[in-house]
Amino acid sequence: MNKQKWVILLVALGLMAGTAGLLTVLRAKQKLGQPAVKTVAIANSQCLKVDLPEWVLNYTSESREPDGITTNTLPADTSFGRRIYIAPDHSWIDLSVVLMGADRTSLHKTEYCLEGQGWRIDRQASAQTTIHLDRPVPYDLPVMKFIASHDATVTNPLMRGVYVCWFVADNNEYTPSHWRRMWWMARDLFRTGVLQRWAMVSYFAVCAPGQEEATYERMKKFIVASVPQFQLVPRSDSTALAARP
């Protein structure tokens, strides 16, 4: 190995060592931020329960606990909230919130949730968009809308799924982008010593092929009605709010 390559190698090793040292110092000094969703304490547990509304519009609901695979896979300090909302016509919407603790690996790219359950994402039909909310202040919430398919089986026909999701944290931070969330989390930790306690909010519904847009419009109305009941961001005293891409 010539001298130039040795210099490059030593510089790279130095940068990696410096980065590791900085992360170690930041981790030792970090404070965990406040959730941007409503929570209630769980007795004798480091986790919280995300407090989702029991009633939304004319939907009733049933609380659901996370399955064993989820709880065994994610860090022990991960908190959850999940409800299935059922309309009078028996259609349903699944609302789920995953809230990280001190271990940031609680959250991941949103596609993994769908693909891990056997859904195939239609990339051409999926897109980032916004949903306008009027409470607690007027603002446009940026979301990711995924359209997916699940193959037919002997007992079930081909299904389409509509999945709407975003990430949210305290200090009026919300984005549908996994990478932007990671960047903001690192930025906030470096600037303030606070590890923002990010949550991933997701809504899911199934429909027959060709009914995707109608299902999404129904979900939008549900999102507008339900989000102000459990999401604490943005706050009513915030000013000059704009959509965060």
C-alpha cells in the first residue's frame, strides 16, 4: 500500500473514531423528549400507552394490543396504541401509533410494515401528499399514501390496501420522510441534547380493486376528525405554521 492510500485510510479511521466518540458523548448527555401524542402511564412499566379516541365520527372502535412478533422484535421501551374503527356499513380503519423510547430503532421505514405482512406496494400509485386540518390551528399535514395489493387466496379475493402515514415529534416537527426524520433527530440531539421522542402514525384500510380513491377520501375525513384528538402537534399557540415536506 503506497503512502497516499495509508493517509486516506488513517483519515477515514480517524473520522470514524471521532464520530463514534461524539455519538458516545451525546448519548451519555442526552435527555429524552416529550411525546407528541397523548399517552397514559402503564403500571410497573417503562412504556406508555398511546391514548387513542374511542369514538370518531360515527365509528365505534376496539382496542388492539401489539402482537408478540412486534413486541419481541422492537426495543423493550417502545410504546404502542392501536384501535380498529368500525363504520355502520361494517367497513373499518386501522389506526396505529408506534412511539419510540430512548432506543431510536423502534421506528423504521414505513414500507416495512406493509411488506412484512405480505402486501406489495404499487409505487406508481403511491405518492406524498397533504391533508388539510383546521384543528387546533389550520395547517397542511404532509403524509405518505401507499397503495398496495395482496394476492388472492382460496378463501379471499384480490385485495387492495390504502396506507397513510407520517412521523411526528415535539417542537412542531412532522414529516412523512424517514430520512428527514433521522436528520432532524440527529440535528436536535446535537443542538439541544434532547433525543426527540418520535412517533409513527399510520392508518390502514382495505378495499376492492378500483375503490382505492373512494377509500382514501373516506380515510381523509376520518383523519381530519381523529388526529386532533390524540396528536399534540402543532399546538394552538403556534404561529406561522407551514407544511413540512
